[in-house]
Amino acid sequence: MNDAMKTVLKNHEKDKPHRYPRAVRALLSGLSLSLCAALCIYAVVEANTQTEELIKENESHSISKKIISLLPPEANTKGMVLTCYEVSNKNIGHNQKLFVAFKGPDILGYVMTYATSMGYSDPLIMISGFTHNKKIYKADIQFSQETPGLGDKVDRKHGNFLDMLNGYGLNDAKFDVKKNGGDFDYITGATITSRATVVATHNALKVLNSVELSRLKKCRVVN
């Protein structure tokens, strides 16, 4: 082999890419996979966090609108401040909320959540607004698992059944359905749920008339 050929072969060997040992290549591959996996996990966690925050924001906005819609008109005035209290009572359930609308020292209205196990399917959770003198302004269902087409007919999405409670105070009526000797109507085929909403709202009135706000723990108001 002449010198020229040796020089070409020598230069060709120099031009070959450097090959890492098998162990080093395996380590580099593992690190690359680990990095890709970490980036994927970070992307998923970040997406979940942002989605969760958006869901909470939407829920908060929805709850705020619900509270405002249940306050009597005189409470929706400039300068009104809404204060939230935690209420637990065997008659309305634990961890319930009482929202009180203040203007200065004066109370303009209330909104309270309350639960009952008297429905066809538990739990049945209601949320209702009350006037400053503790009369029912407007009752509504917050959460229900009542039978579609039957028990859910009490929901405002399906009619104005709950309007029959408007204007009543603690001792203004016998809070039961007429079938049981009470003063309130019921929906045929949904007697159990009808009665549950009436009795539950009476229990809420009992609690509302007995609580001392100064003894209640405050909770965060949903903005």
C-alpha cells in the first residue's frame, strides 16, 4: 500500500464519529427518557392545576350569583356587605353556610344552606333566602339526587312549586303537606320530596331564629 493510500485511510478513520461505550450510551438513553417523562408529568400537573383553578372560579361565580338571586330586593343595595358564617345543627346538617347581608349594623337579609335526609334519595340540600325579619323570600334546591321526572319536579328548573313557601315565617303555617294535615300542597308522584322540602325549610327557620351570630364562626365569602 503506497503512502497516499495510507494517508487517505488514516484521514478517513479520523472522520468516523466517536462511539461511546455501551454503558455510557445506556445511561444517556435513560437520562433522556427520564427528562421526557418529567416534562410530560409537569405538563399534565400544570394543566390540571390551571383547570382546577378555572373550575373553582366558575363554581365561585355560580355560587355568588345564586346567593345574590336569593336575597330580598332590599338587600341588593349599594354598601351591602355579605358575611358568611358556619352553621352545624342536627336538624339542617353539618358544615352548612349562613350568609348575612349587612349595611352598617343593620341586617338586610339572609341566605342559608340546609340539608335533609327525608327525601327519596339522600342527600337533598336546599339553599334559601330570607328577609331581615326571617320570613322566607325564596327557596331553591342546591343539590338533589331525586328521581328524574318525579322527585326532581320540585326543582325550579321544572316549575315554581317552591314559591308556595314565600312569605312564611316560623309560626305562620303548619309546615307539612296537606296529605299529612299541613298547609302546603305537594306534587303528585313526588309526595316524599315535596314534604322533605317543606319540613326542611321549617327546620331552617327554626335554626335561623335561634342562632346567635356572635357565637358563630365566620367563613370565607365567595366573591
